[in-house]
Amino acid sequence: MASSSTAGSAEEMKRQNRSFVLQALRKASPVSNAELARHTGLSIMSISTIIKELQAIGLVETSGSGESQGGRKPLLYQLHQQNYVISVAIHVDNIQTAKINPQGKIVQVEKKSVCGQLQQNEWAALVCDLIDQLLENSADKAEVMGIAVSAPGPVDVDTGTLLNPPNIKAIEQWEVGALLEERYRLPVVLERDANAAALGEHWFGSSEKKSSMLYVFADQGIGGGIIFQGKVYRGFLNGAGEIGHHTIDMDGPKCSCGSYGCLEALASGIAMTKKAETLQAQSEALSAEKQQITLEKIFAAAESGEPLAMQLLEESANYLGVGIANAANILNPEEIIIGGAIVHGYPAAMETISYLVNDRILYNGKEPMIIKRSQFKEEAQLVGAAAVILDHLFSNPQLLMK
């Protein structure tokens, strides 16, 4: 009779081998058993056994035949196209949910704007309502592999707890992971928004072949995510990447985190709208607005040539350039990806940021630092959350074997 340690080692080997195959299928589908063997280093026999197991539980399907190498044409396999994960993206002013397949394709999106300061139980009700809407359109709940929540930090990824995000005052110690696991009986993960978006870029965006990358989320708030050796680097207590809360101006305005002169207090969408409201009388376009000034209204005013709106956006871009250069000098990433409303709503910001970063970094390469705008717009956190839950499931395939 095998000892418990031997049995445990065998189960761990099975877990690792299934994980290797799932990750290879994600990266290279459709693919034959022989190609999977080359990608993973496993034997053809092991690959064949694992593929049959994954087919039996509906995770893998055939996808035609490959080219013959002298014998029968090999069958090609891919992750089942009907399976999907549910992504939840919590923003300061809205909640989004989406069905996303293992290739990162968004199948369906639901969105609800948030007006005013909701209480924590109201945030919970909205999240559940939006998930329920997605599930109503599902022919078979078994197609749902898991749920991921992306939210402003700080978060505790180990317990699935959204701690006390500075820009959402009503939320504190919200155990959203436990809530959703109990309600939907599915694996649930929680990740900080910029970390999720960074992994989404690495898995499904233009940064897939880079082993290190700095992602900056420039939106209502400012956040950062770090990819190191192909994985999200969270640091001690999950605090790495909070680029929005490093000091740019010691005598600057008070930030929502309680400190002063943070990048977020100077360059974020919230900072710009506050300043626009203060200077509103100086702007014909903005003073004509009878309703609250929004970031979208600042973009529209800048597009029409309004000087104050353009000044606000250029100031934001300048602060972002300096802040990102500081981070690049510390991290020395292979590339920098910038996402969020500021660079998508005001594309000229990218030129300013790129110039300042390359002007200020001590970079010993022969070429300028690669700085790109994210290919994802408002769906960045949704796609990123999908990458987070898929990474969790593919690293722990026993969760899918139940």
C-alpha cells in the first residue's frame, strides 16, 4: 500500500501536469498531442491521458485535424469555446460584469452606473444583480468556470477581502470573495484593479512575450501593476504597484489616502474634475455646464480647443510622465503599458508621457523605453479579471475536476 506522502506526491504531479497542459492549450490552441508534448516536456502517453480527462469534464474539445507527418492526420485540441468565466470590475462610478471565454474574448457585458455614495450592502446587491443577469442567459451553469472581481485597492487576495479603498468610502473589510462563493458555489478570486489589468495585457494584449512590464492605470484614480517573470508581483501585503500614492509634490494637495502631493492627487480624473470645478468660471465651455463636471466633459472641451481643459489634461500628462519615470528607474521593466480613460480620452497624453519618461530614466539600453497605450479601453479590468481567475484555475486544475 502506498504511503500517504507517496500518494500526495503522485497527486501533486498530476496537478502540475494538468496545469502544464491547460496553460499550453491557452497559449497555442488548436494543437496536437505531439505539439503539446513538445510544449510541456511530457510524454505522448501522459498528454493523451490528460486530454481524455479534460474532454470528459467538458474543458477541452477537438478542433479539426492537423497536417500529416507521414501517417494519419493528428487531431487538434483546444479549450472548449462554450466555457467562460465571469468577470466583475468595480469602479468608483460604475460596476461592469462580463462573460469571457478562455481566449479572452468578451461574450456579453452588463454595466450599471453608480450615482452618489452607495452603502456596502448596496454595492453587494448591484454586483449580484449583474452576475444574475449574465447567468440568466446561460443555457448551462456548468459552463461557468469561476468568478473574478477586480477592484480598487487595497485588497487582501488571500481572503478575498476588499479592505478600504480611498475613493469608495462606504466599503470597508468587504468579504466579497466569501459572499460570491457562498451564493454561486464557484471558485472566486479578488484582485486589485491595476494588477488585474496588467495580467490581462500580459495574457491577451500586446505584452504577452515580455517577462517584465509596468502597467499604469490612469483613470479616475491612478494605479499600477507589475509583471515580473511572467507573473503579477504583489509584494509584501499585496501592496506593490501603488504608483498613484507615491509623492510627487511634498506641498501638494491632500490625497484621498490621507497623504499629500500623491500622483493621484495631482494627475487623476478626480483631481482634474476638482480643479475644473474650482476654475470653472474661467472656462466658457465648462462654465456653461449646469451639471457636475465630469472627465468626459473635460475631454470634449479639450477636443474643441478649450484652453483650460487642455491645460488640465497636459498638467495631468506631465505629472504622469514624471511619476512613471520614477517607477521605471526603480523597476527597469522591459516595457510600459498605460491604460485608462486619460490616455484613451486624450491621446496626446501619450506623447507627453513618453517624452518625459525617456528624458528622465537612467536606462542603459540603446533604444528608448517601449511605452504603449493599452489596446483595451474600459474593458481592461474585465479582461484582466478573466486572466486572474483563469490563471488561478489552470494553476489549480483540481478545482475544475470537481
